[in-house]
Amino acid sequence: MRIGIDLGGTKIEGVALDRANRVLARRRVATPRGDYLQTLDSIGDLVNALEAETAERGSVGIAMPGTISPRTGLVKNANSTWLNDRRLKEDLEAHLARPLRLANDANCFALSEARDGAGAGAKSVIGLILGTGVGSGIVLEGKILQGANAIAGEWGHNPLPAPRDDERPGPLCWCGKESCLEQWLSGPAFEADHRARTGEALAAAAIAARASEGDPACRASLARYSERLARACAVLVNIIDPDIIVLGGGLSNIAALAPALERALPPLVFSDGVETRVRVNVHGDSSGVRGAAWLWEA
């Protein structure tokens, strides 16, 4: 049995999978925001509950925001900021009395989709998370690309490429830098851009729905978002040249987004043609937790 835990900013989800990837048990609890020790307890309680329900002990992988620094062993770059500068892996291993594997949540998403999701059979997969935050994971030949600094795929904290005059200097990011992609391509950023242009406060899903119905302002907002996303993805294609880009996160539910991105890439990429496919994820919100369960196999 393999157990995956997805440590999110608002929820912690756990799943137990058998060798055939069938779900044996699933549980979800609210994340104790701002409370590190309670976060450890919540994860421990989830693992114990899954093992009690299945009457079996399993390997445990954890999808986390940010990553573990190879230099210090401390969490870095987590937007769940109460985790930063903590020895999360060591503390959880002591809490659960077993070895664990941890990976960035976007890496776990990409691994799940590469194994048996939208990227199944592809040699190179980039998984993009477009939700409350923005990130990416890279899977090559079935293996997560971690990188020397454990930051491979930190796409969301690069600046928006080729900024226009009205995009300078760009919004300030929580990481302290200006114009990070997370501040242009996340769900809250999409909503803020529409609000700034129209004075109308709408949720991302409502903007997309009204755009599909022909609303001119909403169509313009979605077009701006799609064009910025294409600029950002063209850089990934120029560097990694993936077989497929898989979209995840709440904004991946916008039906027009994947085909619009696929159409927009060719003139932006340094090539005479672009064979990279853009697809929506297969496993939805479960991709991260499934990928975490796979960490002992990856």
C-alpha cells in the first residue's frame, strides 16, 4: 500500500492506494493555518486513520508547498509561510516513526499526470498549476526533475516575459520580488486584472463563463490572461521543449484555455513549428495526492 498526503494551504488530503492504483481509503481535513505543530499532528492523524481503515501499513509520500533546501534541510519558498525555515521532513519522520519522501506539490501533480494521466506515455511532461498560486513540475522519462537547488519548476517566481508598458513595474509578490508570474497568472491575479480594468469584482469562473457567453469585457480579460500565459509558457518550451504541457489548478477548468494556449505558442517559440501539446489534467484535485503516493516509486 502507498499513502499520499497533499499538504495544501486550506486542506490536507490523504489517500491510500493499492498496487493497481485503486483508492483504498481517502480522508481530508482543514489545514491548521499558521500552526506548525498542529500541522504535524494533522498529518500524523491522517496517516494513522488511513492505516486503521485499511488495516495495513504503507509507505508515505507528502506533497508540500515549497521544497526542502539541500543546503540546510529546512523548508524554503513555501507560500504556507509557517512551514518555512522548519525541519519538516525530520519532524514528520520523528512524528510518524518511519522514513518519508517529500516533494513540491507541483512536482507531485506532474508525476501523477505523467504516470497515468494526461501525459501518460510522454517522455517529457510539464505540469502547470494555475490556481491560488502558480507553479510547475517537470517529469523526464518518468522521473521528477529536482535540480541542484531543489527548485526545478519554480516557474511562478520568474518575471512576466516581454512586459508591455502598462505591465511595468508589475505587482509585488509575497516573495519580495516584482512581476512574478504568480502575480499575473494565479486565480486571484486574473480576478484583480478584470477588476482593475472594469471596476467589476467577479470570480475567475464567472469571468470565464461570461466570456463564453460573449461579454466583451470578460472576453478581453480572458484574452489578456491567455496571452500572458502563452508568453510565459513559450519560455518553458524554448528551454525544456516538452512533449506535453498539462494544466492543473482551478483555472484549468476554463474550457477555452488549453486550446487558446496551444494556438498562441507557435509565433512565440524559437522553432519553425510547435509539436508540444497542451492538455487539461485527468485526475483533477487528486493529482497532487496521487503523485505523493508515487514518490517511493519515482
